[in-house]
Amino acid sequence: MNVLPHAHPVLSCERAKQYESSVLVDEAAEWSAMKNAGVGIARCIMQDYEELRPLPDHLRILALVGKGHNGGDALLACGELLANLPRAHVDLILAVPGDDLKPLTARALQELEGRVKTHHFESGSAEEATGLLETISAGQGIHVCIDGLLGMDYQPPLRSPMDAIIDAVNGFEQIDLRAAVDLPSGAGDKE
């Protein structure tokens, strides 16, 4: 395969795991990689949104957060978006209790303390999740939704509350831009 000099390679989940294991050798390396991912995700979200329309001053952001590093990446992206767009408003939907977050994801959440609104959705139906989305959007819609629920280690089937959250978000038409950390939750290598 010929890769353009400005393009990043697309790796299978297996190759990505191999690469990560070679560079994420300790917690400091993992934190640095997560911070870099957060900056890159935020930059790409702003670029992608501006392809649709100008970024609003009061950007409304929703982040879907699971317990793992994808959730941490999404949280760090929210922090970067808030740094670049100080009038933005961020709502988080945590799909697990805060005590169940991996340590670096909990650290990323702690960095956002007082700057975001956190909603816990640890069980419930798609209808209840849709109700939460309607409450969050307050009739104004959501400009950006960042999916940080699940990552490459996802093993089917999709379990509660992730299934309800994903169904609700997929059916919620008032989201301008949907972005996923790594890949959309529930997706993986096709075999």
C-alpha cells in the first residue's frame, strides 16, 4: 500500500495493540500519549466542524465516557476544546461509576472538575437515555458528540448501559457532528 506523506496509516485493532504495547511502557508514557490524543482529537473536531459551518462561541459538547483510556482521551479532548473555546459548554455522560474508571481516566476527569456537567447513566433504557439527551440539549441541540465509551478491546455483545446510550445517540437527530476516539463504540476489526 502506498501511503501519502501527509497521511497517517490506518491500523487494524491487532496492529494498533502491538504498536501501543511497544510505546506505552509505563504510566507516564500512557498519560503523555493520552494528552497528545486529546489535543489531536480536539484539533480534528474543530477542523471537521468548521467544514460544516463556523464554530459557535458557545459550542455545546457532549462526551460519552467509558471506564478505559478512550474515555480519558475524550475527557482530555474536552479540556482542550474548553481551552480553545472558553465559552463552550461540556456535558459528560459517564457509563460507569466514577470509582470504576481506570486511574488515568479518573485523572482526566479530575482535571475537568468544576468546568463540566457530569451525568451518570449506569443503567437504563434507550428511551431514558434519549430523555437525558433531550435534557442536556435543552431544545438547542448538541454541536459535537465525542464517543469515548469503548475501544479496541471491545468484545461483543454490547452491554447495558452502553447499548442504550449508543441507541439513543444514534437516533438523536439534533447532533451536528459525531466523533469517535479510535473507532465508534462497538466497532472493531471485521473478520
